[in-house]
Amino acid sequence: MLDKYFQISSRHSSVRNEIIGGATTFLTMAYIIFVNPSILGDAGMDKNALITVTILASAIGTLLAGLWAKVPFAMAPGMGLNAFFTYTLVLGAGVEWQTALGVVFISGVIFFLLTITGIRTKIVHTIPLSLRLAVGAGIGLFIAFIGFKNMGLIVDNPATLVSIGKFSPTVLIGILGLIITAILEVRKVKGGIFYGIIITTIIALLAGQVSAPETLISMPPSIQPLFFKLDILSALNFALIGAIFSFMFVDLFDSVGTIVACSYEAGFVEKNGEVKHVDKVLEADAVATIIGSLLGTSTTTTYIESASGIANGARTGFASIITAGLFILALFFAPLIGIVPAYATAPALIIVGVYMFKSIKEIDFNDFSEAIPAFLTIILMPLSFSISIGLSFGFISYVLLKVASGKANNVSILMWVIAALSLVNLYLS
């Protein structure tokens, strides 16, 4: 029955391969259990509740991918989207985190409607490739900048805006953690980022910078401080249209790009280029975002780390069941997760930033009508500490430069609409 439902044999896999693949995916993305509570905790949300919520959102999203779409893809609160939630929306714009969760809910509903009508994929194909690549690179820089900030290596300076911080014991431990994590990644150790966080935390324990937990295993922390605390009515504010717009576009690029990349790896792409199961995966992604907002976390999205499990033999949704099961098991290790300091998760942010930034190599910098919008998108995300600002400048400058260079015919009607919405976002910002 297991083989029939998941089509394990017909996809030339085995139960053993699926178990190994699912476990590999978990190890490579388990860092989110530590990083997401650290980032969203800065928004004033209960960190212990966030541990449980992060794990539940990841497990539910991954189960949807496995049971509904029947693919070996895993989901969790998205990197970059959680940073946008905290540092741009809550801390930057002064929006209450309850309202920000309402924004996530509304964007999730829009994702779902765009998906079932087929518009979601059309929007992604309308956005120029250079800008799609620039979004990933820009978010990579943004995340890395947050990592250096959380580590204490980069601090504010009234004269120069930023400067290097003092080499305190915690900063030195963070730098050592970055070196260790980088070495693990260079040596292609499965779960290198996850192990880097663990090793850095152990070093902090031995150095007396954090205290050992009173117990190793316990019942999961209550989600009551976050569960159904979203404020949808406050999110239905014209001033927040830019935030909804940003969540929508970032998740559009992130999910579709990841799904296509993992589908090629798993052999889910037809000869004509059509990706199998894409609609169901996008539907699962949208539903996971809605459920995540109700639980109390930022946008849930498909993780590129799924490719590591696919590379180790995963070909069916059964691998996702294994991944989800390991997330659920992690629920009972909250005392250990709770002691991990921000400077121990900072190296993970920096390394993830590197992975996201490498897409820059595909951008054609010889064509300035493509290069300038891409550059503005990339550089303004970390400098303005806002993903939406970078997106807006990228979209607007792309349309203007294409018109100025006599290539207005290359700009679709939808891109004109997106540029107009970007102007509204900048005005509201």
C-alpha cells in the first residue's frame, strides 16, 4: 500500500532510499529550528513558543508536500521572509507583530488564489530573469548582513553608519563558528550548517557564555502566546499594501525557483520543459503559509535543501514524511534549542547568504538596462534594510531604462502594473 500510494517502485526508488533522503533533507535544513526563533524573537514574539511553532509549521508544510503533492520537497518558514517580517515590517515600520502575521495570512490567501487560477506561474514568467536572480542575491546579502549584526562583528556608528565591533568573547566564538561552518560546507558535510550551530553552541557552553539547560528533553513549549494572535483587520490597511506585495513576490520567486531546481534533480521535468506536480506543490506552499500565520510564524516556503535529499535517492513523498517525522521528534528537545545564542546562529545566516548570492553569476552585466536594475535591487536590500525597497527600485528602474533605451515593447503590461505598485510602495514607505 505504501509503495502504491507514493509510487516508490515506479519512480525507481526504494523505502531505504526514501528514508535516507528524507533524513538528509532534515539535517541540511534543521538550522531553521534555531534561526527562525532567533529572528522572529527580535520582533518581540515569545521565543519558546516560536520553537514549537517553527517545528510545527515545517512539519505541516512538509507533510502537505509529501501527502498531497507526493514529492520529496520540504517546507519551513522562509529565510529572508522572516527577516523582512522582523527587521523591515515590525522594527522598521513599527507594525505590531500581530498585524504582521495578518499581512502574512492575507498574502497566503492571495498566493492560494493566484495558484488555483494559474496566475502565479504567469507572474513569475513575466518578471525578467535578471530581476528574479537579483532578488535571490539581494536577500542573500541582506541575510548575511543580519548575521554579521547578530554576531556583533558589525555595529552601528554615528559617523560611518556601520563599523566593525569589538572582539568580545561572544564575537570571537561567532567568528570561530563561521570558520567551522565554512569548513564543513567546503568539505560538503551533509548538515554542515546544522552541525556548525551545534558546535558553536558547545564552544559557548565550554567558555561559560551560555548556561546548560536543566533538562535535555521536555514537552514542547506552549504555542498559546502566538496561536491565532494574528490581527487580520489591522493588516487590511492601504499603507501595508507594499508589505503584502513584497511577501507575495519574494515567495513567488523563492517557491517556483526551488520547485523547478529540485524537479530537475528528481527527474520531474518533461521533455517539453513542463514540471510535473508543480500546481499541487504551489497549492501546498500557499496552504502552508496560511496555516503558519495562524500558528504564529512568517511565510512558509519550499526549501532548496530538499535537493540534498533528492541527491541521496529521495524520489517520492515518503521522503517528506520522514523529514516531517524528524521535525516532530525535535519538538521534545526544546530545552536544548532554547539555549542556542544569536551569535551561534549568525554563521548559518552568513552561509545561507552565500548560497543565495551565488545566483548573481547568471546576470548579464554587459547589458546596462538589465544590470542597473539588478544592481539596485541587490544593493538596496541590505543598505535600506528592506527587501521591499530593493524590489521597488529594481522594478521601477527596469521599466524606465527599457523605455529610455527604445525597448518599451519588451516591457509587458503586467510589468507596468508591478512598477506602478512599486511607486505606491515607495510613497508609503
